[in-house]
Amino acid sequence: MGEIKFLQGNEACALGAMRAGLRFFGGYPITPSSEIAEQCARLLPCSGGRFIQMEDEIASIASIIGASLAGSKSMTATSGPGFSLMQEALGYGIMAEIPFVVVNVMRGGPSTGHPTGPSQGDIMQARWGTHGDHPVIALYPESVPETYYEIIRAFNLAERFRQPVIFLMDEILGKMNESVEIKDDISVFEREKIQSRDGRYRPYAMKDDIPLTANYGEGLRFHVTGLFHDETGFPDVSGENIQKNMDRMYRKIENNIEELQKWEESGADNPEILLVSAGTQARSAKMACQELNSRGISAAVFRPVTVWPFPEKRLSALAARSKKVLVVEMNKGQLADECRKFISDEKLIPVNQLNSEMISPDEIIRQVEGVL
Amino acid sequence: MAGKKEFLIKINLDFCKACGLCYSYCPTKAIGPDKEFRASVVDADKCIGCLQCENYCPDFAIEIEEIK
Amino acid sequence: MFDYAEYLRLDKLPHIWCYGCGNGIILKGAIRAIDKMGWEKDSVMAVSGIGCSSRATGYLDFNSLHTLHGRAIPFATGIKMAKPELNVIVFTGDGDATAIGGNHFIHAARRNINLTVILFNNNIYGMTGGQYSPTTPKGYFASTAPYGHIDPSFDIVELALGAGATFVARSTVANPREMEKVIHEGLKNKGFSLIEVVSNCHERFGKRNKMKSPYEMIEWIRSRSVSKVKAESMEAEEREGKIITGIFRQETRPEYVETYDELVLKKARGGI
Ligand SMILES: Cc1ncc(C[n+]2csc(CCOP(=O)(O)OP(=O)(O)O)c2C)c(N)n1
Ligand code: SF4
Ligand code: SF4
Ligand code: SF4
Ligand SMILES: [Mg+2]
């Protein structure tokens, strides 16, 4: 058994990132995420990394993209308003296929909203916040221990797919304390060292749809741009090249969907009532489910851990066998909207609350009773 | 003239955009415009190797080489 | 003969800039200055934002990064923090560095992080069609100032000085040799260096302001240029509208990443 630590969610996020090999953090303080920056400021210099507090969130994400291109595993952490400011550069990371992790500890929005209250209002912003069509990877844990391990997975996926990973948390998760068992054997994905140069180096030559981009300053001089580009890294905005690369960027995710997706199922097999919920809200849903099960009601919880790409295939199979699907979330129905793509309106029941509080197990039970 | 330096004026017409800066700034008029206002050598003997043309050419289209 | 080809991605030429655009004059001056440093090409990192000027990085055979409008400096900051051994040079425009990226510009100067910023000041937003920038002079015309421009403009040198840059200079495309010299001095500085180079955009600034050709515009720049030494003996009124050239500050102050690393070392030795 590994060491047991009693950690705050934000602290677990920072410690997990360090375990994953974090070497650079650029950030700007914002409630309820600031402890992540504070922990990184403390930890990074002691293990060969560097920390900087930038002048704003745009600068923060720009700095981590630069650091990642120079070979350092990089992360920033923020909350709603800061996440909004980061959207343009997030798109840069997707376009130029640069690995890094952006943590968004969700608080009440829009605008300054409710800095110290939780919400799940940024689920769709994580999907579509930056302009243009693009694939996205976003993870969302439910507990402090899961935060520790999922942030490591976030780094591994970022590096493996050369893609920014959005790591969603919420105010409850960021600020709560739980025990975490720090296991000894954790696998960490290291970026392949690109060295050989046959002719002129092409930073966007692909291996299984993933670019073989080197790090700056390691002997291969190359160009990176946020414009559509060809294998050489230089702009190519021909329709043919744009279509080809868009298709590939989507394929990079779609062909690896099993490796990317992760979810948890709990409760009854073949349930009549299926509760869909993510993050800390799912814990309330699981409590409600247990109570329903003990009352003899066939209910189960489906909890996406990978929120994007959304685990649609599995959920739609489960939903097909259920009578009602209640999507429980601290927002106006963002996951429910996604579920509408494959679950009929008669079956789908959004359960939403926007009062900056988690929807209680009792309330969920009440809603279930209402549809039985 | 003994000891007089000679220069080769190298013009790359593929790069020249006919902006006129090189020959506008040439103090000796060793170079001038051709019919399309691109750079052309008028009298290489007049060139004193001052590099005005090279320094002002934004297009890497003219270079001066000292040959003697 | 100076070998520009050594530093160029020749297959990318001719470049996208208009005939006679000062950007090319600055690029050449920068190349000559970099050459004087004797750096390995692999050790040079060229970073730019968005704009005509920011296209410079694509032509240079270094490590190169073409980023977002206004954000070249924070991208460069991350690179410098991750690999301080790289010689990081930022190519940026007046809009890029002092409008959308103004905040990053002053903060990088304040930190004294070792970046050399070569700012192509053409007094306009060239790439987007000639809208006014923070340095468009009052009374001149721009596509978004059809009746004349009313905004007071930034003095970029004063801005950099006020923010704490340790090397600050201004030159113009009318004087390519002097420009090369001050860029070289800036590259030598171990800290934040700003070299503003006043340039001509005859296409999108000049043509709206009775200066059709690159030559006319460069001569307009020359006619307004005075050296710092000369300007010192001029009355404030006389200095109005002038482009004062020269080195305004060249001093040593602890560099940011080095200071960070010294602190970490002190901590490791139990000194904190
Ligand atoms: C966020 C964002 N806003 C606006 C633009 C459009 N844009 C591109 S270049 C530019 C102005 C560039 O001006 P400057 O930095 O002076 O460069 P120049 O073209 O004059 O060299 C603008 C507004 C953009 N690319 N991104
Ligand atoms: S080197 Fe001087 S003299 Fe010779 S062509 Fe160029 S500008 Fe004229
Ligand atoms: S300065 Fe260069 S581009 Fe302009 S006319 Fe002369 S050679 Fe051609
Ligand atoms: S628009 Fe102006 S700045 Fe841009 S390339 Fe043309 S002349 Fe140069
Ligand atoms: Mg400009």
C-alpha cells in the first residue's frame, strides 16, 4: 500500500501534476483555483521546474504553450473568468497540437458570478469555448483521490495525443479534503525524443495521425504557427490541406476513443432509472441511487470521467434499456443537451439547479419518484 | 587606376519587387531602373561598394561582392 | 560579402511583404546584428505575434514560433523559463506589442527577463488594412480615422523606460546601419531589451497621407529623425513630432530567470 495523504482537492491536483512530471506552471490567481498555483510555486523549484505568476490568464496560457514547445510539461489553473480569457490560446494549442493541461475549477458564472460557489456551467465552454471546429479532451473527477490520478492521466493524454487537455474541477472538489493513497507504481507518459533528420525536418509529419514534433532547442529548427499548416509547419490554407488536417485532427481522437474515454457505472444492472451525472454532483447522485436501490427501485448511475469526447456509445446502450434517464447537473442542462443527440425527449429528464448548491440526494430521489 | 576596388552587383530578379529603393539611394547611380522599374546595372565601374542598395533592399534582391 | 542566405529559409522567398516595405529592411538589419553575436542557429528562438511584421519569423532559419496577436512576449517568456539557454528574440508590431499586447510588454520589461524585442513601428495596423494604431500620429489619416486621427500616441521608448527595460533604443529604416548597431547592442544585453524601429507602410499608411512610394515615406521618416544627443539641446516644442533615435538606456540589473534560479539554489542550501 502506498502512502496515505490527507489533501485538499486543489492540492491533490498540484501534487498529481508534479507526479506526472510537471516542469512549468504559469498562472494568474483566481478563486477557487488559487491553491493550485500556490502549491506549484512551492513545489516546482524544488524539483527542477519553474513557476511564474503572469500578468493575466492570456499570458499564463501563452507562457505554458511556449514552455511546452521548449520541452517542459506545462500546466495552468484557473476558474470561469480566467478560462474565458484563455479560449483563444487554447485554440492555438489545438491547432498547433501542443501538449499542456488547463485546469478549470468551475465556479458560478457568467461573469464574476459567484466566486466561492460551485457550478458545472463550463461543460460546454470546455467543448466549444474556442472558435472553430475542433476536437477536445476534457476530464472531470469526482473526488480528491480521483483528482490526483486523473490529473496524471490528463498529462499522459496531452503528451500522447499532442493535444491540450482541459481538466475540469468544481469549487466543492477544489476546496474539499479527503484521503489519497499515493501509489508507488504510476505510469507516466514521456514525450518521444525526436532526433533524426532525414532531409529537412518536418515537425508535422504524422505517426498514426499524431505529429512528430520535436522540442525547441534540441537541434531541429522548425516553425510553428496557428495558421493551418502542412507537414513542414508552414502555412497552407488551401481548402484541400484544411480539410485533410481537420479530418485528421478529429480522427486522432475518434480512432482512439476507447483509450480516451472513461466512465463509472454503479447501482443496478439493466436499470429502469438511469442517473447521469459528473464531478462532485455524481456523488450525490450515487447516494440517491443507493437509497433508491434499498427501496427496491432499479436505478443506476452513469458518471463520465472523460467528459469530452463524451462516452456516448456506452451511455446510449444503457439508456436504450432504461425507462427514464435523469441527467443531474449544477447547470442549465449542458450534459442533458449532449444526451439529447441520442436519447429521446420522452426518456430524457434534465434535473438542474442554479443556486450555487449541489443538488441533494433527497431532491434527486424526489425527481425520480415524480417520474416513476 | 591602381588599387581601385571593383565590385560585382548581383541582382536577383526573381526577388526584386521594383520598389526603387536601391537605385534611389545609390550615390553614384551605378544602378538604375529597368523598363519595369526593377533594379539594373547602369555602370558597374561607378560602384563604390557603399552597400546602400543592399541595406535598403527589403527583398534580398541585390548584393554587392568585392571582386578586387 | 554578407551571406544572408545562411540565415534565411530561401524556399519561403520572395516574402509576402509589399514592394519597398520597411519590414524587409529591418529583417536584414536584424540578421546582420544576430550574425555579429556568433550564435549557433539552433540556439536562436524567434517568436512573433500577428501582423505583417510578425511574419518575419517564418523567413528565418532559426527555431521559430508565430503565435497570436499580441501574445508573442508571454509565449517567449514561457520558452525562456523552460530553456534559458535559448537566445530568444521577439519580432512584433506597434499594434501587436503596444495595443493588444501592451500589458505583456510592460510586465516583461518590469521583470527584466532576457528577451530582445524588435518592434516594427509602422504607425499603423498594416495587415488588417490600415486602421490606426497606438502610434499613429495625431492629425494623420487611417482607414478608421477617415477625418483625421485624434488619439494621442504612445512614445514606445518612454513606455519601455517607465516599465523598467534595461536596454531601450530607437532607430529607423532610414538608417539601416545604425539600426543594425542598436539591435546588436540590444542582443548583447542580458535582460529585457526593446529596440523600436520606425518603419514605412506606404501601402496602408503612406497612401492615405500623401506619401505614395516607399522612398517618399522613408524620406519623411528621415526628415523627422533627430539623434538623442541633438534632441537634448532642443526645446520641447521643437521636439514635438520628431523621431528621436539612439540608445536611451543600457544598464545591468539582475535578469529574471537567473534571479529565480539563484533563489532556488539558496533554498536548496537551506538558506530560506
Ligand atoms: C485577437 C485578434 N484581434 C484582431 C486580429 C486582427 N489583426 C491581425 S494583425 C492586426 C494588427 C497588426 O498591427 P501591427 O501589430 O502594428 O502589425 P503590422 O501589420 O502593422 O506590421 C490585427 C488587428 C487578430 N489576428 N487577433
Ligand atoms: S554599393 Fe553603393 S555605389 Fe554600389 S551600386 Fe550599391 S549603392 Fe550604388
Ligand atoms: S531595392 Fe531590391 S526590390 Fe527594390 S528595386 Fe532594388 S533590388 Fe528590387
Ligand atoms: S501593408 Fe504595409 S506593413 Fe504590410 S507589407 Fe504592405 S507595406 Fe508592409
Ligand atoms: Mg503596425
